[in-house]
Amino acid sequence: MFNSSIIAPAVREIFEFMIGMDLTVHADSSPLPGYHLNSVSAVIGFSGATRGMVAIHCPEQVALAISSALLDTNETEVTADVRDAMGEVANMVAGGIKAAATEQGAELELSIPTTVCGERYSVGGFPSAKKTAVEFSIKEGNFFVEIRYVG
Amino acid sequence: MNLAQYIVEATQEVFTTMLMEEVSAGAPLETRNERFSDSISSIVGMAGANKGAVAVHSPVNVACRITELFLGMEVESLDDDVKDAMGELANMITGNVKGKLEEQGQDIRLSIPTTVDGDNYTVECPGKHEGTIVPFSFQDCRFLVEIHFE
């Protein structure tokens, strides 16, 4: 259900129209790294027609660029403002995916976002979940949007 | 709504009934240390008309002890069993909290658990919502359970 043909247009629309950034979708995504290094991730849970989570995983320089575009500032460090902004980006991306799912007849409800950042961390859980990850590029680097879901 | 009380009751009920272990609750933390070292955090989202999240934060050695309670076998280091057990613990605690909130007329559905581990990381729930974090202990082990709810 949540394949790249749902994720990629939803993410592109959010970035172009709500954040004001052009991005490139990787047709052949690299594998999602097991551990994220010097990165910021924002995760939002969903439930309803199916249960799952949407996550955006960004290296710090990508998170700084996205946050700067969203906040119309020049962020140079991963501050609370940047972490909040990335939570908001996850909210918007999950909202776009929710809207795409609704068009396919699957009603979803979203949780609040959680942000994770650090030098080295993994984000996983629920091994039986189906997983899809799509890689995107902006000029500052690459990032992933991941969906895990059951049912 | 006393979120700390919900967390205390839910965590103690889950440990007593599912893990056969008594846990003591401390007073909710006044200041939250958002940085975790050599730890594992499991987060379950609450979706619906009312939104929120519950997180369990535990040092890796304590997560191994909790996993031993689940599996009844010795666990020496962080592996997939530990990650699964901590996700399941967060799921059970959140499910218990969900039941209590639904008794108060709240409409809640749960996401799947997300598990974060790392040497040095932060976990935050940004946004304007009520939240609290409660320390728990059993034997010589300490861990934290946190809730945020709109």
C-alpha cells in the first residue's frame, strides 16, 4: 500500500509548496542505513485502516537546510528550533501521506511527532512490519522518508 | 487529567501482571534530561481525536534485564530480542494508558512501536501538549516512562 509511488509525490508536494525547496527523488534508493550518524530523525505514528509510522531521517546539514527554509532563518546548529522544525516537517509529510492513503480509501489518524538526534543511533522496531524507504536529494545532501506498517 | 498517575498505574500493572516484577515509581522529574547514553527508547504514538505519545527510556543493561523478565533466559547484550521486548513493553504500557484514557471518554488508537538505540542521542516530543516523565526502579535497575498528550 505505501510504496514509493505514494511516498515520493507526497514528499515532493510538501517540500515544493509548503517548505519551498526543490528535491530529487532517487528511483533506486540506497538501503536505509542501520545506524544514522550525526543526524536528525522525526517520527510520527499512525493508526486507523492500518497501524504504522512515518519517519524522516536527515544528516545534520540536510536538517539545517530544511529547517532554515521552513523557518526562513539561517540555522547553523541543531538547536531545539531545528528539532521542532523537523517534527513539523514529519507532521506535514505524514499529513501528505495520510491524504494520499485517504484517496485510496484508507483512513489514517496521526500521533504527535517525536524527534531523535545524535551522533549515532538506530530507529527501528516491530520487525514484522512492512517497510518502504525512499531516498531524496537536496543540494545539501540526501535524506530518507521511511514507512513501516502492519495490516 | 493526571498523566503521571496513569503512567504509574499502567507501568506497575504491566510489570506485575506480565513480567511478575514489582516496580517502584518515583516523583515525576521536574527537569527532563533529553540526552540518553548507551540507552534504548521505545515510543508508541497515540492517534485519533486526541493525540499523544508514550516513551520508555532505559539504559541498555536495564533493557537486557527487562528482556530477561520477558523471555526467562539470560540476555547479555543489546540485540533484536531486546529491541523487540522494549517495543512490546512500550506497547503494553501505552495500551494500558489507552484503556484508562478511554474510560475518561478519550478516543485513542495506537501506532506500532518505534525503537531508538544509540551511544548518545536525544528524544523529544516537540509541540504544545501536556507531558510528564516518571522514574521507575526494580532491584538495582532504573528506567523512565514518559507521556505527552494533547
